[in-house]
Amino acid sequence: MPVPDLPLLPTSHSHSLLTQKFGRETANYFSGSPLNRLSFLRADTAFLRAAFSHPHARFLLLNGLRPLVRSGDDPAALAFATYADVAPLTGPDPFARSEEEMVAGYDSREEQVVIVFLGVEEEGEVEGGKREGKEVFRYRDFVGKPYFAVDVTPRGKVVGVAEELVRSMEGKGYAFHDHSPRHMGLQAEQAAMYGQARALVDWNTRTPFCAQCGQPTLSVHAGTKRVCPPTDRALAGTNSMRKPCATRGTVSNHSFPRTDPTVIMAVLSADGTRLLLGRQRRWPRYWFSTLAGFQEPGESVEEAVRREVWEESGVRVGRVMLHSSQPWPFPASLMIGAIGQALPGEGETIYLGHDAELESAKWFPLDEVKEALLTGTSGLGEAAPEGYVEGALRLPPQTAIANRLMTAVVEGWFIPPRM
């Protein structure tokens, strides 16, 4: 699979004191979205209505969480539907009611299609206020192209309309991308858009019920919150009031998307000449990666790094430095990348008896890691790259933060430059 370009950041200016001291900022795959999320406008009905039906609005369709792409492109390029494409499924004006009106008029018999506002790709002023012969979308001081995500998975009462929409898009030569289990073959900026859409659509479809009372919830705030309504018109024949719920009438009435912090770390030996890598049983032969694990409540990132490394490998870590982070929408993790250094002597001893997650853990010389980064990287479900010699170390692809951490180590990121 060709390696997509990594996202570019506007933040690594050479004149910055932070850049001069620590180097350029790392932008990992699934970050670097070109969209301004305008999160403060998600409850603005006038904005959402104007954006949704505007001729320049574009819609990212997800079918079983697989994004619509243009067939034949590699890396894959997202394809976007128009308002005319999605209106039969979403209805012509899905944001006609305010959040308060949606809650007050909640009817569990109605099928709610998940729609997520992703943001606006801002553009400069255009002569005559038109582009492609159409009025450019403008709201307050924001000018650009609005983007939404729509779940078109055929299910429930809208299965027929959804199937027709899927057939229609495939008939135009598009396809729903399933190149790899982790959809790592998308263009970098578009991968960030997909990551945002996937995480929110997945959250909405996986959490349709209130965690406190177990009753169905309603998606509001342009797909970024869910609420437990006090009434249901489906019950109007008897009593429209639903069962009591402790969340109502408090600031906790809204349920927000969950993000799971996960630490992932490149661990250096005490003398800085070797790197600790581990492998799981399900991975291909000779394939290793950095260690990782979930951060627990009441635990700092640095503490989580030390605990996870010790539990999985027996190695004790001293100093920890944060490197970069990566949103990981499978389903909703934030990978917090760090570089740590083992304590000397017994601190470097590997012991796998605490946690059975790893099949093996080893110290690799930095030269061997550097060579593998050049000749042995691939995704888990992919064959070794051309030029790889059987038996040599294999590593994750450039789109994985593990690769970026190892690259930082072998390039000397952990050694402060002389000022």
C-alpha cells in the first residue's frame, strides 16, 4: 500500500523558540483536519439549516463505518455526496427544530438518522460572492464549504431509503472503502475528517440508551451530544412522561462522546543505545512495536507510561518525555506518545510474568531499528515491503504513532540541541 503523506502543521515556524529548542511539531495520521469545527455553532439552528442545504455543502457517507471514496485512487480519496443525494434519507430540513424543541417533541417511533456537523473548510473572499456559479456559503464572518457526516448504514425503518442511496453512490463509480482494518490508506487531511466522522457516528450508534436509566436517548448538538428526554409522544395514549431519570434537570443531562486516553511509548535503554519493543502472538513473524496501554483514572501520563511498561515487560522506566499524540477512532482513543528511558542495571531486565499480553519483548540496537524503519515497515494485514529480507525486524507503517516515536528516537529527538 502506498504511504499517504503525513499531515502538515502551520505551527512549526523556524523562528519559534519552542521549535528551536525541541524541533518541529509532529502531526500524526488522523490529525491535521482542514476543517474549522466551529463547535460553538452546533446548537445554532439558523447556522445548521443554512449550512446543511447549501449548494456547496458536502456530505461524507459512512456505511457500516466505511467511508465513501473515489474508486481506484491509492491512497484513497474521500468522495462526498451533495444535499440532493442525502435529502431523501435525512429529510429536507433535519435541523428545523431547536434542541429544546427536539427534546420536547421526542417520539421514539421516529427513526433518527445520525448526522454529524464536521466543520467548515474556510475559504477567502471570492469575486462576486460565487464559486462554481453558486453563492458561496457565508455565516457571520465564516466563508467556506460546510461538511457533514451521515450514517447511511441500512437499518431500521429507513433501510430501503438507505439501500437506495448506497446503490446510487456506487452507481456513480464510488465505493465504500475497506482497504484495511484500520483505514490507513486515506489521504492524510481526509483521514482526519474521516476519523472525526467515524468516532462520532460510531458513538451515536453504539450508545442509543441512557447509561443511568436505560431509556432511549436523542442525538442533539449536531451529533456531538445525546440527551435523555423526559417525555415520549409514543406514550401519548396513556401518559407521555417517561420513567424518572436522575440526569434530568441537572448539568449531566447531556451525554458526551467518550475519549479513552492511551499511552504509547518508545523506551530507551539507560545508555541510550537500544530500544525496547514487544510483540503479540497474533502479529506476523518478526513484527514488533512499541508498548502501549490505557491510562487509568487518577494517573498522570508519566505514571501510566511507567506502570504499563513495567506490567508488560518488567522494565522500570525513569524519565518520561511527551512527544506527540494521535486521535485513534477505533473506536475512540487518544494515543499519547511518549519517550522514556529505563533505569540502569536491573531496571532493564525483561520479565513477562506480570501481564500475558506480550509474547515477546526485546532490546533492539538503534541501528537495527533504523534499518527496519527504512526497509521493514508495513501494516498488520499487509505483506512485507519490497526489499525486505526474511528474518529481519518488521515495524508499523509511517501512519502509526509507534513509527513516529521510533523515528524520533533514532533521529536523536531525545537529545536537546545545543543553543
